[in-house]
Amino acid sequence: MKTAAKLPLVFIALLAYFIWLPLISDAQHRQEVSDTPDSLIATCGKLLQERRISSANTVITLLILFADTAVSRHLSYRTQEKIYKLLSHAYTEKADYKHAYEYLQRYQNIHDTLMNHEKETQINSLKRDYYIQKGSRDIINGRILMMEQNKILKKKEFLITLILIIFASAAILSVLYYQSYKRKLSLMRRTLQQADQDHSLRILETRVEAEEKERSHIAHYLRHTLYKDIEMIRHEFIHQKTKYTDPAIKGRFEELINVLSSAKDILHQSVYNLNTEEFNLEQELHKFVNHVNKGLFIGITITHEQPQAERDVNNELLIFRVVRELIQNVIKHAYATKASIDIRFDAEKVKVLVEDNGRGIDPEKLKDGMGLSSILKIADHYNGSVSINAAEGTQILLILPNHAGSRGEKAFPNQWEPLPAGHNI
């Protein structure tokens, strides 16, 4: 009786053991499982590896719950992939191939999605890197192109600057050459003009000298040849007159003798005029000035005041030579276009003023020459004076005694004195 009574108790104890043992084991496993998907995946994998399938069922149930609520829980594709792969493996272990296949397909789909996403991400990354690299390359190429353009621009600027410098140098050289050419041309013109003036002066001097020589030659010929011949014929006619007694013949001889006497007197006066160089100052001056005005680039005017009763041929000739020397000096050195001659006679002195509008000259240099040395000698010889003003053009005033042939005490002691500007005689 006691053994039969104990059997139900043993059966209840065994039932309790088999019922509570899984519950205790499951409780233990639940304490080991956390709520995160990654922890559940790790726990399930460990249980499956230990082939504790019954213990893994609770975890599998939780994983299925996570898989079904993946969207609301915002699980990542990678986590879903792990869950589906683990569930496919768990159902394969449980020989539930239907669910194993279903979860394998889900795994494959999510895996393909992940692969596509990774490829797209990789492609986008490569594309981004490509565009970044391309942009960098474009920037580098742009910088290189900009540098090359800057180099080209600098070369162009250098070439333009060089061309401008060359043109400026050419222009400066052209101007300098043109100025040099103008100076040379002006110098050549002045040289030619000076040569022409010198030639005209030589011609003028030659003409005057020739006229004076011709006068001397004619005077010598008339005195020593023609005058003697006329005197000899006259004496012969006087001698022949005594041989005739016929009054008509004697009258004829007398007429011839009178003609010869008149011719002798005229010839004597002509010889005297030539020997003393019977001279008209005003006429000779006009001849000289007309000749200069025709042959040279200068205009000369004459003012001449002289009482006829006080004419002295020697004095006039001296004044003519002085004026000629002064005008030749103007032509040679003054480069003037106008000149004037003013001659005034009074009872005591003769004033000769020669003016020009030339470049002016240094009086100190005039003392050393330039055509005035002879004028100074004449002024010194005849007790005269010379004054000059060379500020604007040149004014030369020569004062001589009215009768230059008679030398006495020096009448004009200041032989070289300054002449006031605008002086008139």
C-alpha cells in the first residue's frame, strides 16, 4: 500500500522536473538575452552552434519579431541581413526547410539590396572623387592655362613695349637726324651764301680796282702820249704859220692852233681829273649800292647830305673807301638783310653812320680785325674816331675832319667809344 501511494508522488515530481527544468533554463537564457538585435543574433548563433535548439527557440521568436517590425524599428539593412541569414540557418537546423527557404530568399533580397546600395555608394563615391579630381585637374589646368596666358600676355606686353621703344627711338633718331640735316642744310646755305657774297665782293673789289687802275692807265697815257703829241703838233703849226704870208693860210693855221690849244686844255683837265681821281661821292655810292643790291641778299639805303661848295675829291674818295669797307664787313659777318648808310658833312667834320639788322658782334673781337682794322687806321691817321653799338644789329659811327688831307692836332681823342642805342647823326 505504501509503494502504490508513493508512485503518484514520484510521477508528479518527475513531471514537475521536466516542466520546470525548461522553464528554469529558459529563464536563465532570457536573463542572458538583451533587447538589442545584435545581442539576440550573437546569442542565437551561440545556441545554434551548441545545438541547443530548444533554448534557441525563444531567441528565434524574438528575432522573428524584430524582422517583422524592422521598418518601424528602423533597423538597418545590414542588421536585417544578419537576422534573415541566422533565421534561415536556424530553421535549417530544425529541418523546417520551408521557413528556411523563405528567410534565405529574404536574406538574398536584402543582400542584393545591400550590394546594390554599396555599389551605388561606391559608384557615387568614385563619381564624386572623379569630379573632385576632375575639378582639381580643371582648376590646375585653369591655373596652368592662366599662367601660360599670363606668360603670353607678358610676352605681348614686352613685345609691345619693345616695339614702342623702337618706334620712340626711331622717332627720336629721326628728329635728331632731321635737326642735324636742317643744321647742315642751313650751314650749307650760309656757306653757299657766304661764298656767293665773297664772290660778289671779289667781283666788286676787282671792278673798283680795275676802274682805278684803268683811270691811272688812261691818265698816264694821256699825259705821256696824247698830250705830248698834241703839244708837238701845236708847236709845228705855229712854226709853219711863220712860213706863209697869205692871210687866209695864216688864218687857217691860227684856227688849227686854237683848236689844238683847246684840245690841250681839255686834255690837261681830263688828265688832272683822272690823276686826282675826280670823284662824285654820291654817284659812286649809288653805283656801289645798286651793284650790291642786285647781287646779294641785302637791301641798302643811302642818306647823303653835302654842300656842293665844300666838296673835296680826296676826302670823298677816302669816305667812299671807308663806306665800302664797312658794307663789305656787314656782308661778310653780320648776316643782315637790311643796312643803311648815312653821311653828313658840316664845316668841321664828316659823320659816317653805317647800320645793319644783323646778329651783332663783340666790339672786343672787332678790335682784332673782321674788316675794321683799316677803318681804325684811317681814323687814327686822320685824327678821327670810331664808335660802335652791337646790342641789336650793329651801328658803326666814323667821324673824320672835313678836310682829311690836312692833319693837325687830334680833333676826336676817343678813338673807340660805345655808341648809345638808337643813335642818330
